[in-house]
Amino acid sequence: MHRTRVNEKIRVPEIRVIYGEANAVMPTSKALAKAKELGLDLVEIAPNVRPPVCRIVDYGKWKYEQSKQKKNQKPAKKREKEVKFRVNIGQHDYNIKLTRAEDFLAAGFKVRMALMFKGRQMAHKNLGFDLMNKVREDLSGVAQCDIEPKLTNRNIMMMLSPLAPERQVRKFRTDDEEVDLDAHDEAEAAEAEEHDDDDDIDTDIEDGDIDDTAADE
């Protein structure tokens, strides 16, 4: 990692100096003398350009501000999204899910498709693979399949990555509506939580803790 050079440790003969509104190339010795005259420091901020760029600043204060900025920086968002399905999804919900997936892909995200089985649905894994293959085909205008549908525990997983923007042909979003990706994330999280609650009820029914009549109520 690059160590910031300050004052006499800046040994190149010529630098570009920024101070206030001033921005000029000058001999390093002249810039250092000016910094000392002002009671400040000469700090190298861009060593890999020619000539290197330096600022005349209070080094202690500058270092503190740099550290503060780094702490306040938000971590880079992971360039990956997830869309979850159920094997018995209805056509309306299916269209919403694939519109959502298209929006993620159009924004440059990879999208993990996850199909989750519950209870006795595991006896019909072929239906899950049929659905994932349909998803892959329906999104072929905007995505390529990086990881083929694969069964993992009670889930079938598939990974899609976006085609180049100029090659994308969308099938599910045909309007120019402004897309809110954060709202998509929130909707996916809410739907997943709702399905988790349904799974708890289904498990109780299968274990005999709740009878079918009580579940219907």
C-alpha cells in the first residue's frame, strides 16, 4: 500500500501544487518553501501521475479528514441479486418475478434464481427443473446461464448473468417505468418471510401438531 509522502520525503524535482484555488506546476523546492512559509505541509496526493500532484495543507488535519471519509464510505454493494420461486407459482406472480429479474439484469446485476420445495413437493423435483428451464428460456433475451439448474438440499439454484445492454431484448417489461431496485429487494424479502411462515404451518400439519381444519381456519 502506498505511503503518503510529506515535505522533504517528496524527492521528485517538479510537482503540480494545489493550494486554495491555485493549481500550478513548480519546482518541489519552491513548493516546500511556500508550505513552510504558510506554516503548513506539502502532501503528495497523486504520486502516479506526471508530475505528481501535491497539496499544501495541515497534514494532521488532512489525515484526520481522510480517515473520517473512509469510515463514512458505504461498502460497495454486491453485484448480485436473488429471485425466489415456488414450484406452484401462478402465472401472475411468475410474470412479476421475471419482470423483477429483468430489471436486475438490465441494471447489470447477476441474478441467482432459487426455487424452494416445501413438504411433499420434493417428490416432484422434475416440476421444479421444468420451471427453472422455463425461467432460463424466458430470460434468454437479457441473460445467459452461468450455472445450470442444480438441486441443493430442498432448493434448485440457477445463476444468470446479464447480456451486454445492446444485446438485451426484454420480454416482461415493455414500458419505460422508472425502476426502484430497492423496492424489488424489499418485495423479495417480504415474500420470502411470508413463505417461511407458510412453511412453518405446513411442517406443523405434517407433524400432526395442527389438524387440517385448524389450518383452514
